[in-house]
Amino acid sequence: MFSFDTPRRTRRPSLTPMIDVVFLLLVFFMIAARFGPEAGIGIFAAQGGGAADWQGPPRLIELRPDGLSLNGQAMAPEAIAAELARITPVPGDPVLLRARDGADLQGLVDAMEALGRAGVAGLMMVE
């Protein structure tokens, strides 16, 4: 007959590698998750209204690759904010923002953030 080694007791699989993987995944998702308030720009759909709702002087800000202009006059963002405060009777009155001829998206976002910090609440984007 054949002589075999003495039978060994079967070993249970070790759970240590699986626990390591679970903790690594836990740490990854905790780091990847966002906690706290979301930062960003609120964009809301336009609501019905007519030309009769418009009051005061025109307030059109154009964004071009070379900078910003208010009603056709080139200005710095700080100067635009000061001029808007002067010509806008109510802070929530509409201010039109139009990106023109090769303006990039980051410039548009920067302009929206600067106007928001200046207190412009009625910002509307037009084509």
C-alpha cells in the first residue's frame, strides 16, 4: 500500500487581507466625499416677464477674450460693480451678461463670481 503523510488539519482562510481592503476603501470614500456646504454659483431658470418689467438704464455686461465691458465701455470688474451700484435702483434688478467672440468658460465663471461678490442678485445670461 501507499504511505501518505499524516493528514493535516485544514486551515481557515485568513480574514486580515479582506479587513485591510475594507479599511482602505473606507478611508478612500471618506477622503473623496464632500462634507459641508456646496460652493458654487446658483443658476435658476428664467421666469416669464415682458419688456414692461424693465426699468432704469441698460445694464449689459459683455465678456470678451480681452476683458469685460459695461454697455459697450471696457472696464475692470471692480469698476463695473461700482457703476452697476450707481445705475441700478434696486439690487435685484436684472443685469444681462453675454459672452462674446471666443470668451472662455473660466472667464465667464470668474465674471459671475465677481458680480455675485459685488452684490448683483439679478444676473441673467443671454446669447
